Amino acid sequence: MSSPSDDTTRLPVDDAHAPLYSVGQVASMLRLQQAFLRRLDEFGVVRPVRTSGGQRRYSRVEIRRVQYVAELAGEGMTLNAIRRILELEQQVRELEDELAEARRQIRDLQARRRARSGG
């Protein structure tokens, strides 16, 4: 049996992406109506995993996203607007990743060129 500090013993609760929480649990944690969570799913804003029985299960990552969405909704944004904001934020993250990769490639090319020129 592994010790608790053994890195090879990973429990689902250790995984922020593990779908462990029901609609009722998330609603209670965040003090939201269950109907609001269902609407987020229907509008494609936050799509939790479904069990074989059709129940929604949320991960900690999705719970943080629901919390963020609830804040935006509290500021008066519609669910369609929030979905678009989330899409645009994802695009920005992807572009930032691409930019970082391009900068890394440029640095590598510059280093190789300096190495070849002896400087």
C-alpha cells in the first residue's frame, strides 16, 4: 500500500478536472439556484460532464468558471454575451501561447546564428 505522500497515489479529488460535484452541491457551495446552473449548460456557457444516468457533474475547474460567470451575470451581462466573452478569452489565451512559442523559436534561431558566427 502506498503512503499518503507517494506521488503515484492520485485520487480523483486531487484532480481539478475530475467531475465530482453534483448540481445541488455546486449550487449550495456558490449560493446559486440550481436552475441557473442548468441554464448555463443549456446556453453552452459551462458544460459539465454527464453521468451514465444523465446527472451533471462539475469539476473544481468548472466550479471556478461558474463562479466567474455568476459574477459577470451579476454585472448585468446576458448568457449569450458571457459565452462570447469566454470564447474570446480562450482565443486570447491561445494567441498568447502561440506568441510565446514564436518568441521562443526566434530566440533559438538567434542563438544558433550567434553560435555559427562565433559571436
